[in-house]
Amino acid sequence: MHTAITLVCNPARPALDAELGARVSAFLDHHDWAGDVRRTVLAKGVAEDLEFHSNGDLAGIRADVAELLKGRPIDIVVQPAEGRRKRLLVADMDSTIIGQECIDELAEFVGLRAEISAITEQAMRGEIDFEEALLSRVALLKGLPESVLEETYRGKISLNPGARTLVQTMKKFGARCALVSGGFTFFTERVAAAAGFDVNEANELTIRDGVLSGDVRRPIRGREAKENALLRIAGELGLSLSQTLAVGDGANDLDMIGAAGLGVAYHAKPKVAAAADASIRYGDLTALLYLQGVPRTEFVG
């Protein structure tokens, strides 16, 4: 099997030197099945690819490489090398494309941040039902002026490092990019525009007489809706699931991460990181480009 190992770290704190790449290459060279190992520096100090022929035990290879690099702040992803460049990106928003949980920021205005954040954390860990958690939190926002939404977006919400570069670079290579959230359309519309996503889907807060009603329109978009969005958009584009990439951090992202050709857990809850094809703990969102074999010289933005 033609296989790729991608080593990537936080570009703000480069930790990948030539010696580390050589150490992994030497490990592979000791196995007859590896054949010729091709090393490619994708970004000096930040990302490197090693392509080789594996024995098919990708999990075992990853475990061995992780032991070699133990203690280093480096993400290690092992995957088939063929078909790495994806044609569809489906991304979660809160704590993935942006650095915040929008509902927690709104909770600040009703003095219930700690209470609502605790429910958010439980839902993202998969400890409580997402729909139940969403409705209980939104109910606590009842009566907030609609103007608070814009105030929150302008004053509190920011793209995570690498978000716009990820989206713009994938679009450069012809990919479709969708922002699919269990959050709210007010924020996904603005975040999608800021990052350059083609489409966005989320829940719609209901507003009456200029204030939040404490409810959302049905149906509620949660875990199942995210997977369905991936399947639907891929179908509309005539793509196989192997051509898709999904990224998220919480339990409601698990189904779309599992369905995608490459499912990535991004600074995720342990349950999500354990289930995903790839887990990014140190890198920023440009790591998703390196996983596709894209060098820094080809980035947009």
C-alpha cells in the first residue's frame, strides 16, 4: 500500500528539524516492506511528508512513530497516499473554524456563562444528548435583545489560525467548502463569509419583537444533520466519500468525521480524537492542507 506519514507541528512554534524526519526515515528503512522512502519538506520546521510502501498496518506504524517522537509537540498522521487531495471540505464551526463557542459568548449577557459553558462541555464530550443540551441552553437566553448577536460577533468571535488559508487553498484546487454547525445561522453566515466557505448550514434562533424567544426553528441540526450534509453535498457534486474531508472537535461531529474519506479531530475531545482517522493536537488549521500533501508554497492567504 502506497502510504504517507505526515509530521506537523504548530507553525507559531516550529519543532520539526531534519534530525526528526531522518529518525522516522531510518525507522522505515529497517523494514523490507517500506521500499524507497521519499521525504518531502512541506514547510521548513513545520511539516514533512514521508511516502513509502507499507504493510497495511497503519495504526501499528503510527504507534511506532509516536514512540520514536515521544514527548515532541508533533502531530503524526498515517494514511494511504493515493487520493489525499480532497474535493469537499465539511467543517464544524465552534471551537474548530472559530476559537469560541458562540452560545457561551451569548451567555455572558445573561450572567450564566459558567452554567451554559458546563452544558456545552458535556454535550461536546457526548455525555448528554445534543438536542436536549441545545434547547436547554437556548431557553436560558430568552429575552436577550437581537442586537446582542451582532455585538457578540463583532466583539468576541474570531477565526482560528489557518482557517481562511485552509478554505481558500482548497478552493484554489477546485474543492467545495461547507461550514456545517450545530450552532446558529446568524454566526455561520458571517463566519462563512469571513473564511470563504461556499455554503453554510446551522440552527436558526427564533426572534420575536426584537428579542430572542428562547427557542430555535425545527428541525434541529445536530449530529445526524452534519453527516447528512456531508453525504448530500458529496452526492450533489458527484463525489465519492473517499474524496471528502471532515473536521470537528465535539461528539456531534463524530458521524460526519466517520463518514468522510479523511476525518480529522481538531484540538478535540478525547472521544472524538480516538475515533478520527487523524487527530491534530498541536498544529493549526493549515495542518489539514499538509495532510493532503500541499506544501506551504502553494497556500493562498
